[in-house]
Amino acid sequence: MSSRNRNNPLALAVLMCLHRGDMHPYEIATTLRRQHKDEAIKLNYGSLYSVVCALERRGLIAARETEREGRLPERTIYRLTPAGRVEAHDWLAELLAVPAKDYPSFAAALSFLPGVRPQEAIALLEERAGRLEAIIAAHDVVRKMLEQRGLPEVLWIEAEFAVELRRAELGFVRRLIDRVAGAAIGGFELWQGWHDGTAAVPDFALSSGGRE
């Protein structure tokens, strides 16, 4: 598979599940949720079945057999093909080694920070900081639970990465709040002036409630 087709982490998740053994799609979804991989990968059954079909068309997985339990619908069990095994390794290696350009929504919001008044920005950032603290606290509870269960850290290391990003974000938000509150951020007077009507509005449009 060329790198241009490596744009859906759910496809990699399917390949990695089948790397462990043959499964039907429902079992794949159950496995991902049981291992909390849906915290790192967007998962829903409709998307999962579409991904499975796409991987089969590309020859990366193949149907092994179809089974039926009672009155439940038939379920097709899939296996990883040799090409799929190679692709799973190469895709994972690329993701681990090569930084990707992401477009987080918070960065987009920060790019238009002057669209709200400085005091409103402080209040909104304080709210975000509180939510981040709650997320971090919840992670600590889950981490202790996983440690008590004896689950090796290597199986949930992605959660550690996610919370480290949250901690870094919280630190940034707290520092930004202090800078805005102390009028220490560059261009503060201009920013305030845009909302007071004493300075020209910047190229991007202010929010509808930004000026009185």
C-alpha cells in the first residue's frame, strides 16, 4: 500500500488485530474497546466494516470462513495475508519514525484568539484548564487501575503519551492566562483596541459578539 493510502488509523488497527489471530469484524471492535484503543482511534461499526472491505479489496486481508451462532447473522472471519503483514509492519514503522503534520482544533482556535475580548479569553482558557485538570486526574485513576490489574505499560503506552500532551497543554494554557491577564502578551493594546473600537480590525473577522 502506498503512503497515500495510510490515512486511516482504524485500518492499521484492523491489521494489528489480525496480526494476533483471525477475527470477524465484531470481534475486532470488541478487542479494540476492551484494550481501550478507542481512546486513540476513532471507532464505530459502520466505519469498521468499510475499512475491512477496503483492506480485502487491496489484498491485505482475506476471508477465511463464515460462521453463524444461533439466530445471529453470519459473520465472516478474516485473516491477515502476507502482503497485509508486511503493510502492517511498514505502516507502523512509518508512524513511529516520521512526525506528521496534525491540525489540532485548539491550535486553530488560538490562531484567532483576538476574535474574543481579552477578559473573555481569560475566562474561556480558565474553563479549558479546569477541563484539562479533570482529564489528567481521570487518567491517573485509570492508570492505577491498570497497574493493579497487572497490565503491562507497553500495552497502554499511548494513554501515557496522550496525558503528557494534556499536561503540556495545561502548562501552556496557564502561562497564556497569566500573560493575557497581565497584558504581557505582545500586541495586547492592539487586541484590546480592536474590541474597544480604537484600532483597526485585523484581516480575519471577529466573532459576531466580539464588539458591542
